[in-house]
Amino acid sequence: MSTEIYQLIEREIPALRVDRRLSDLLEASVAENVETVLHILRHGIDVADVAPPAAAAEHARRLAQLDVPAAALIRAYRVGQARFLARCIDQLLQLTEGEHLEGLATQRMLERVSEYTDRVVEQVLTAYAHARDRWLRNRGAVLAMRVKAVLQDNELGDRTVAGAQRLAFGYQLERTHVGLVMWCEAKRDDHTTLDTLNDEASRIALAARSSDSPLFVPFDEASAWVWLPFDTGAELTHDQILTVLSVCDPNVSLAVGEPGSGLAGFRRTHQQALSAQTVALVAGRKHFKVTPYVDVAPVAMMAADIDSARAWVVETLGSLAIDSPRHARLRDTARVFLGTGGSYTATAEQLSLHRNTAQYRIQKAEEMRGRPLRDGRLDVELALLASHWLGQAVLQPPLHRSS
């Protein structure tokens, strides 16, 4: 019976004939399903206590990963069920003699109803999928339109908010918000990318103990705007937010605004996230996975004129502004040194170095700059911050000696 059902499914549903491995897994799935159903019938097992066979569950997962339509899998079970019941009726009819009019009529009804269901369900599922896609696209367009209107700090935005305390689809403005801009740089299907971003936004909201579901607004095929909602007055520290964001999908980049309350906070945290994203995009492929606005606020303004910023960084740091791993270590040490008030001990502890190593690096950094780091300290700190976040966008290319 298992072989017969497997061969029928393979013949009737071409979408499941992906490769030999999937066919083997389908065959195992059919065999385990048939065996399970026979045990249920024979021993009176409660179906509520039965889990899907391992091969069946794995087959479904593999099909999902290969983007095989769910309709193909559903049809396989309908085809299998019809053939299984037909064989059971055949067995019953063979047990006794006679014309078996009732049994033959039952078998005929099963065949015709199964054919009808198989035909109609496939068309209905197709119509459902198309309608759902259109609805989701329209829903996303309406949501994006309303959100963009609210983000306008003008009469139009205020009228949009005045018309509804709930921005769209249940998201409330009278709370504390943390704005995110999320984007994915790895090439993949548009729907898959947005699904990944949406899933990550939900996971981040859950990990951050957000008070409700996040507001997720697709911006284009590879990026989205997100707001995490929190109860007004919730304690949200910078370190807490970064800890949550650091565990997201490695293919997803994040720019983060500061917490803000109400309509003004909703707008401000989003603008801050956009500014932080600008820093990450200017930095290029080597940008940090998470870019918090609070850490890059001064650099964000410099990113608007990157040519002038590069000239100023090079002028301020001298040879220390060369883009190489060695110079990067010296810049990081100098940045921490100035950030700790010029303490060699604190610098060594923060960077897990020996104090003498920290002191040596500061000495080399000052030699490359051509003057002490404390000379024009504010400019040096800002230039080091810019080189840390913007990387090669504001640094000199390494000098290569000719052979």
C-alpha cells in the first residue's frame, strides 16, 4: 500500500519531484504515515496523542526550504488519503461474498468526492494565495502611507495623528518607542528578506520585553522601519538595548535611535535611527552590525559631507589615519585612552592589555600623529570616533612599497 501511494503521489504531483533525496524522503514519509494510521485503526489509539512521523515532518521542512508551494504538500495528503481509504474498502469487500452494492457505492462516492475535492481545493488555495498576497501588499502600502504621514512634523502629520490615537493596525503612539532601521545585505528573494526582517523584529521585541508587538513597515525590498513599543516610564538603558540587538541574524544590520515618548518621541527616535544608518552605509561593507545613534551622533553630521570629513580626519590625525590593521589598533587604543581621561591603567583594563603595551601604543600613536594626543584633544577624539565608525570612508589607503 505504501509503495502504491508513493508512486501515485510522485506521478500526480510533479512539484514534489525535486531530486532523488526528496523522493526518498517522500517515500519514507508515506511509509511512516501509512504505518501510523494502521496502528491507530488497529489499536484504537486517540489521534490527539499522535505526533507527525519524523520523516513526514522532515519532508515538510525540506519542501519549505526549497520554496515548494504548500498546496503541493496538502494535495499529496489528499491523494494519499483517497487511495488509502479505497484500498481499505477493497479489503472489506473481499471478506464476504455477494454483490456488495453498498460497498461499491461507497467506493464510487469516495473516488468522485476525492476527485472533486482535489480539483476544487487546489483552485481555492490558489485564489486564497493571490488574494492574501494582494491584501498584504495593500496593507503594507496603507501602513507605510499612514506612518510616513505621521512622521511629517507639520499640519498633515498632526491631522493624521488627531484622526486616530492608534497609528495603524493597533499600534499606540502614547507610549515609549525605540526606533530601528533594519536592512539585509545578503542577496535573497525579496519576500524572504522582508520575512527575515519581520521575524527578527518580533524576536528582538520579545527579547527586549517590549510591551506589545513591534510596528514593522517595509521601506523597500531589503529594508524596513521598526518601532519597539514600551510602557511609558520603562527603564531602557543603552547597554540593555545593545545586548538584545547583538544576538540577531548576522545577515541583518541595525541602526538604533534613542528611546522617545509620545508622538514627538516616535518621530525623533526614527530620525535618529535614519542618521545612524547613514553612518553605517557610508562606512561600506565593513560597517558595524549594530549602529546606535547615541554613539555616532557627532559622526552622523560629518557623514553628510564625506570628502570634507576625510580631509579633516587626515589633517587631525596625520599618519595615524592610514587604513591598516596596525593603525586601527593604535587608533582604538588612543580613543579609549582619551575616553578614560588619559589613564594607561584604565585603557589597559578595557582593552585587556598589559599597561606597558597600552603605554607603548599611545607613544607610537603620538609619533604617527606628529604631536601629543592631548594637543587639540576634542578634535582628536572626534576624528578617532569618525575613523572608528566610518572606517575607510575617512581614512587614507595604506602605503605600498614598490618591489
